[in-house]
Amino acid sequence: MSYTIAVEDVNGSGISELIDASDAYSAERYPPEGNFATDLAGLYAPEIALAVARKKGFAAGCAALKSEPHGNGELKRLFVHPDARGSGLGGRLIDYIEALARARGVRRINLETGPLNVEAVGLYRAYGYVECGPFGDYEDNPYSLFMTKDLGPAD
């Protein structure tokens, strides 16, 4: 059985556990001042859509799209549970978020990740994301790597 991916309510089964695992992963690599992840409460914002990957009900991964003005969006909270790593799920979540972004008129996706998240950085690069400067409210800092991808004109 393969994974299903769908936009879900933040209160869905297993989602808080995924966010907690993502936070723990970041806390192992970065000091508190180097963690910029949106907390669970922040995912309730109306401009954020949370996609969850499930297999037999198990929440195996997630990614969020924050829609922003002027055709921009931000990929947030991409995380794959350790039990699902190596399955290609991270790429499937990126594909899902990009399709969702295009459907919502987003033409450019930005993201912030940590330079020590080498697997994530490699995945983003493989999907066409390139390094850029800070965007939105982010400031340049040693704990952040900023990336962007042009999705092309709206359909």
C-alpha cells in the first residue's frame, strides 16, 4: 500500500506527534535562536494548507504551503517520519505542495531550512530549488539557508 497525501486539519490524528518529532530533530542540530519553525498553533492560519502523508492511517510525513501576496508561497514544515525515510515520500510531498501552489496561483515558492539538514538541502536541490537571500520577515543568520523555485506562469 502506498502513501496517500491530502490537505488535512491541523487537529488530525498523529499530526502533533509529527510536528513534535520535527521540532526534536531541529533541536538536536540548532540552538533555540536557530529554530524558526512555525509552531502547531501557527499552522492554523488561514493562509496555510497542511498536507499530510498517511499509510494505513499512520501520519508518515507532512508539508505546508503558506500562500503569500504577489504570487509567492512558502514551503514550510516538510518532515518525514524516520520510519518512512528512504521511501521517496519527501519528494512526493514536494510534488504535492507544488501542484497545490500552482492550483492556488502561486508562481514562486520560497523556503527556509538549516544548512545542517543536508538530506533536506539535497532533496530541495534535486527538485530545482536554488539558494537565495532572506525573504519575508527572515533575516540573514548562520542557522538558515534560503532557497527558491520559480513555478512558472499561472495556468
